[in-house]
Amino acid sequence: MGWTEDQYREYLDKRNVVAEEPKAKRRKVTSEAEIARVCTQDRYRSKTEERYAAHLDLMKKAGQIDDWAYEPVTLKLAPGVRYTPDFMIRCTFNKEIRFEELKGRKGTGFYSLPVSKIKIKMAASLFPFWNFSVVWPAERLGEWDSLVIGGQ
């Protein structure tokens, strides 16, 4: 004989036991589109980074850049101090490597914590053979503003 859900909860209540919620069943992923969605889910740390990645994909298709990667390297700036740029971009024409740090918009500029500003400036001075820049959403949707921090 099986218990009903109410009987089981009453039994647990009498013994002061908290019932665990049943775990959701996993659903099989069937289509290629679903597989792509599941694989890219939680890939970026913010919706802004996801939008910028889509922008970089368009730039790549248009031939403006060769390739790009999301957080591919971590730079050691000092003992115990690391910096991971958001995007690494290889430019089409001069084959230079450019690191871009994505920030949120504040007024007409970008918002960044002081420690983040220090880290990108340190990286630009320690690695002068690469270009570093800060990128943030422009006023018009789909456009981006940038500020070059260092490089050649």
C-alpha cells in the first residue's frame, strides 16, 4: 500500500523532518539548435558580453577581424595579482592582438571599479606589444564606444 502525498507530509511533520523537494527530471536534448543553446548557456558573465560577442561575430563575417576568443588568457601582473581580459581579438589587416575589457555604461562613459582600472593600466604597461582597450555600450543600441589604454 502506498501513501498519498498528504499522508507522507503528515508523517514527516509529526517527526519534525523537513521534506526535500523532488528533483526535476532531466529532459533529453534532441535538436541541434537545442544542443547549441545548452552549450552556450552560461558561457558569458553578462548579457552585455553576450551582445558584444554577437557584434564580434558580425565583424568576423564582414572580414573586419580574423578571429576572437572569450577570456582565453589570464595575465600575471604581480605576485598574487592576475588579470583576465574579456575578449582577445586578432585584427585582419595588421594581424595585431588586441585585448578588450567590456564595461557597463555610466552617463557618456563607462563604469569600472578602481581596481579594474589599475589592472588594465598595469597590463598595458607590462605588455606594450599588445593593445588594450575598454569597450562599453554606446547610446545607440548596437553601437560600442572604446578607449585605447596602451599598445604599439
